Amino acid sequence: MNNSLINTNNDDEHEIDFSEIIQTLLRRKSIIAVFGLISIIFSVTAALSSKRIWEGNFQIVIESNNNNLLNKNFGSNLLKNLALQGGVRNSLKTEVAILRSPLLLNKIYEYVLKEKKITKEDLLYEYWRDDIKIELSKNSSVLDISYRDSDKKLIISTLQELSDSYQTYSGQSRLRNLELGLEYFKNQIKLYKNKSSESIAKVQEFAIENDFNFFVGSLNEITEESKSTQKINVEVSRLEASNNLRDIDVKLEQIQDLKDDKDFLKYLSKSILKDNVIKMYNKLLNIEEKLAFARNVYKQNDKQIKFLEKDRDALIYELKKETINFLKGSKFAEEIRLKKYERSNEAIIKYRQLITEAEKDLITYDQLIESYTSLELERARYKDPWRLISNPKLLNIPVAPKRKRMVLVSLMASLIVGSGVAFYDEKKRKIIYSLKEIIRISTWKLLADLSFSSKDKWGEVCQLLQLGYFSKLKGKVGILIIGDIEKEKINILTKKLNQISTQLSFILEQDFLNLAQYENIIAVTELGVTKSNEIYESLSKLDIMERSVNAFINISI
């Protein structure tokens, strides 16, 4: 029985009763109040005795002029990479890192020590540096710089020193970067000047050896047309001769198959710009004109018409012969021309590669000169890479310590600690203040909760019990007192119980051994007096005696 009760009690202990928690806090409010009072005294004293911390700030805008200039003037990824290698590019993060570096802050640190008239042992650099905040605003190039110090008068001058120090460094650093960039471009210009000269010499030498037409222009002379042909004119001439040969072959084939198509022969001969062919063509036109006139005057079989037709046919034969000879001569000339311009594929590819390399070197050389000139102009007009957009200013109210917050946080912490101590004290004392806890521990049935302040009504309650629960009992009923309950209360209760019935006898027993003779036992408890360990101890003894308490009556204030 005892084991089952213990298991049930362990399960119920996991449940949280907030009403009991509130009642516990109210009962132990004196403990909590003491902790709260002590906390207020100490926190107020600490807040008032702490030095006030003041803050000043200013803002600057970082302008990346070098990057804009280079991106605008460099036309190729190659030169952008060259410029970056030359050291003329700074990022916003780099500028922020510079401001946070000991290179600038050491000077400001020495200034603060001097003004405060203290040593480095009195104010360590690591602790002092934490008072300077340098942050980059989100999605912008604006830097927020702030400084905190207990010396209100020192803040503005310290911020001004920081601003001046950064201004001096940024000017020197930027000029140094420009000088490095110019020096780098000088070396590259010299390198690419020699390299482009060597590339052009290789193209010229190869062109002479392989009978190519040589031409490599500067950047401004290179056109889209010249790029597409890659300056290899022999290849163009070879293609032109090949096309001419195909055209001549087609004309020869057509004129050989020509029979009665005199119009095509006249058209073809007219396109040949040769004196004897032109004379024969003009003579043919004259004969055809006379023939047309004769046909209008004479009959078709007239001798005059026959004579003119004979002359015309003879002239067409000679014109055809002369045209064929001319085309054959032209074909022979184009074959010679084609043979003259023939080059191996290896030679053409090699020549194309040499020209491409030479032109790339010339383009790089021209762009290097242009970029070098731009950097010289940038150095001449010199502009700081940053701009002050707000002067150093001091906030009107101190930023620390937050006195109200200190007191409030301390008070909240003390209330929490005080509540914990109150709960611990309550658990340690093991005094029960709730009927629910008695029922949870014992599983007894509650018969009545009697208020001692209304003890004149106890008789009425006892009579009701006689009509109800006590009506089922007979003989002697043992009364078990649990806790150090006042005798006066116990005597009044026993007297009231014995007055309600002549069949029942309620006997108060202090000795557990005497309870063994009773079939019916009721317990009496008092909230604020009875302890949980006393109930557990009673349950254990009753279990050994194989007796049990049927119900209990509680007395409260």
C-alpha cells in the first residue's frame, strides 16, 4: 500500500499549481521584500557612484575614385588585371580596417593618455580600443565613427584627432598608390613597346619569306574589315582568281554550245573590253541595222538581203572565234595568277597567328599609354578618397550607465532570487498550507474544513456529519492528531464530536499502538501546522499495523 501511494504521489508532484505558487509567495513576502530592499539600496548606490559615460560621433563617406577611373579607362580585362596588380585599388572594407588598425589608433591612444595624465597601466590599449566603434552602414559607403569616455570634454578633441589622423594617412596612402601605379605602367609600356616591335618584325620577316603582303596597323587604324581578313591579301587574291576561273569555264561551256543564240554572243562580246572585239561588235551592229532596213524595202529573197545575211554570219563566226580566244587567254592568265598566290595551309595559319599576336600587343601598348596618361591627370587633380558629412558632435545625454535600467534589472533579479529562497525555505520546513496537498499525499477523504475563528459553528458541522458519514460507524472511533496542533483546538473538536451521538465514542489517541484496537480512525490536521513528513510517517506506521485512516478533519485559522 505504501509503495503505491509513493508512486501516485511522485506522479502528482509533476503537476504545477499556480495558485499554490502565488500563495507561497504571499506567505513568504517578507523574505522577498528583504531581498528587494537590499537590491534597491545596492543598485541605487552603484548607479549614483558610477561615472557617467558620454558619447560623440561623426560620419564620413568613402569615395572609391581610383576604381571608377580605372574601370572607365581600361577597355580590356587584361588591363584591369594589370591595374589591380599595380596596387591602385582600395575597397571600403580596407578603409574600415585601416581606421581600426593600431597604425592610426596608437597615436590617438597616446593623445588620450596625455590628456588624462595617466599611464598605460592605468588604461590598457585593448580596453580603450573597445570604446571606439567604427561601422559601415548597410548598403552604403558611409562610415559611422563613435567614441565613448567618462571625460565629457575630451570626446570632441579625440574624434577630431581621429579624423585628422585618417585624413593624413589617406592622403599619403593614395598618393603612394598613384605613384606605384604610374611606375608600374611605365615598366609595362616599355615592355609592350619592345614586345610589339618584336611581333611586327616577326610578321614582316615571315611575310617576306613566304611572299605575303605585309600590313599591321596601330589601334586606331584597325577596322572591322581588316580584322575579318586578318591582312592576308594573298588569300583574297587566290580566292578571286579561283572564282574568275570558274566564271570563264562557264562562259566557254556556254559559247561552245551556242548555235542560233546570237543575242547571247553579242552580250558576251560587248562585255569584253578588247579593241578588235569591240570593232567587230560595232561592225555587226551596223550590218544588222542595214539588214533591218533592206527587209523593209526588198523582198526576203532579194540579193541585197542575201548578201547582208552572208556578211553577218561571217562576222558572227569571227566574233565567236575571237571571244573564245579571249576567254582562253584570260583563263590562262588566271591560272598563272592562281598558281602565284597559292600558299600552304600551315603558312597561312602561321601568318594569321603572327598578325593576331602583333595586333594584340599593339592594342595593349596603346591602352597602356592611355591609362598612364589618365593616372597622371588623376595625380595632378588629387582628391581625398573620403568626405566628412557630419562634424564631430557630443550627444546631449550620457549613454551609460543606464541608472533606471540598473535599478530595474537588479530589482527583478532580487525578486527572482528572493522567490527562489522563499520556495526553498517552504520546502525545507515541509509545512502544508493546502488541502489539495494533504489529499494528494494521503488520499484521505475530507470530512470538514473547520475554521477556528468560527468555532461556535463546529457543533452544527458535527451534527451534519452524524447524519452523513458518521451514521455508518459504530462503537469507538480513534482520533489521530497529525502535527503540533494546539490542545485547545483538539479538546473543543473532541467535545463537539462526542456530543452529537450516544452510539459513537470519539477517543483521542497519542500513541499509535493504541490505534490498533479501533476499526475506524479519523485524522485531524491543521494547515500551517501539519507537515508532509508527518503524514508520510503516519501512513507508514498505519500500513505496518494494517490499519488505515478513513477520512480527516482539517482545522484552519
